[in-house]
Amino acid sequence: MELKSVDNSKVYLVTGAAGFIGMHLSKRLLELGCKVIGLDNINEYYDVELKYARLNILNKFDQFTFHKADIVDKVYLQRLFSDTKIHVVINLAAQAGVRYSIENPDAYIQSNVVGFLNILEMCRHFKVAHLLYASSSSVYGGNEKVPFSTEDRTDNPVSLYAATKKSNELMAHTYSHLYKIPTTGLRFFTVYGPYGRPDMAYFSFTKAIIEGKPIMVYNNGDMYRDFTYIEDIVEGVIKLSNKSQSLETLNHPYKLYNLGNNRPEKLMTLIEELEKQIGKKALLEFHPMQPGDVYKTYADIKSIKNSIDFCPKTTLNTGLRHFVSWYKGYIMEGQNE
């Protein structure tokens, strides 16, 4: 999968630009010559220094402009959209994390529901050509049928985070239907790679193994995840952003896609690969399944493959090698790039 061209006359708004996916996506768009407006509230869900390190990479590009703001702030958004013609919105801003949604549900309703409504309203009133937004594989809940297809029912979420992501899909469907706004939902499957989120298992496991601390392995290690490398994700999102959902050909311009690797790996395989890359054995503490977790994620990607030839090529071994190399540089040696 290779990006050959992109319409760099368009202005892209990337919300959550200081986040993991947001930074990598913005960087790739900037490298392709696009103008990118980044927006992020830099919340303290995890280390803000990592978020600023990501922003330092983006700020080197002349075509990048950053706004420290929250999508919950509708007045700020109205001013931003009034001042600049924005052609494509890629909404990645959200309160992340399944387990944290049990501790702090209010944050999820504000950012993931109220904030997303504000984005939809901006796209409606300022005639945005295409809205792409982050959904999640978590919307599949406890589905036992695998692989997960966008045709499957997703009305049994097992976490509030998943429920807010499902609500985003329903809200986008409504706005596409009522106002003919082209929307594309992106169901991400366990995205990993350099500059990733510290709350993700691969990141926290790496930290613990290097520091000689035990790692908590849930469901006694009997869990599977469809790990998807960040570069594969970015290529897919940009290709989808270029795919015009023309109002002339679509009376209801609403689409949903799985962005996954189409190859689930056992949690113990992840740990074994990390041990190889780090050169050190992990200390394991086995625990039962946690509330809100699911046993297995597995993406059916036939639809997106047919649409944009999405075909992830990065193996778990290769992806983790890149991540561990970055981790040792950034975390252990204090390098920020």
C-alpha cells in the first residue's frame, strides 16, 4: 500500500494532533505537502511531555498550525472554522482507554459525545467536504463471531468507552442522512508503534521488562489482539480521506471501515516478542479478565481492501522492533526524536 498522490490544496484539521495516531497522521500529511491545522487540549490522561515531544516534530513544518483547545469548546471551534476554510476534518480527539472509563465516566461523555457533536455541527454549518472520525474495535463488544465485520451487530458494548464510540457512529449516520455530510468512521484495532500511548499493554510491558518489574497479564494470558502498526494505519486513513464520497453518487454519504491487521496475535506472543527485542525475560503476574475487556479482536478488512487496497504489511516482529528501538532512545536515553 503506497500513497502516490494527495490533493495538497486542501486544508486538513486534525483533532487530537498531539496524540499517537494524530501526530503520525499529521506528519505524513505535512510530508505530502498538505496544510494541517492541529488541535489538542493536551489533557493529563498520560504524560504531557510525550505529547509535547510529538508536537515538536510537527512544529518543524511551515504548513503546520497548532491550537491548544478542546473540541468541547464550541465557541472556539466556531471561531476557528470561521477564520479558515477547512476542507477535511479528521477527528481523533477523544478520551481514550477502556478501564479508565469505569473510573471517570464524565470525561468520556464530554469529549466523546458532546465534543463530537460540536465537530458534526461545524462540518454541517461550514460545509466541510469530508469528515473522518475515530471509532474503535471496542464497539464489537463481546462478539464471538470472528473476524469482526462492519456488517455485524454492535449494540452490546461492554464498556462506556465503547458505548461512546458507537454513539459517534450513530450521530455521524444521522448527520449524513439529514445534511448529506460525507462521513467515514474508522474502527481502529490495537494500534501500536513509536510515540505510542503509555497506557497500552505493549508500552507498559516494555517499560516493566526493562525495569525488571512484574507485568500484569489478564485472563491468564489467554487473550488475542489484532495489533496494527501505526504506519499501516496512517496510509489507510490518508487513502480514505482522498476517497471522495461524492454527493452526486451517494444519497447517504456514510461509510464505516475496520482498520486492522486481519491477523490476531495471542497476548503471550506479544510478551515473547518483546522479550526477544529487549533481550530480557519478563516477570509475569497472572490475573483474571478485567471489567470492560474483551477476549479477542479480529478485523475483517475485505471492505476497506476493496475500497482503497488497504493491505497492512508490518509484522508484529518488525513493528515491535521499531517500537523498542524508539523506546530505548526516547525513554532510556532522553532523546526526543
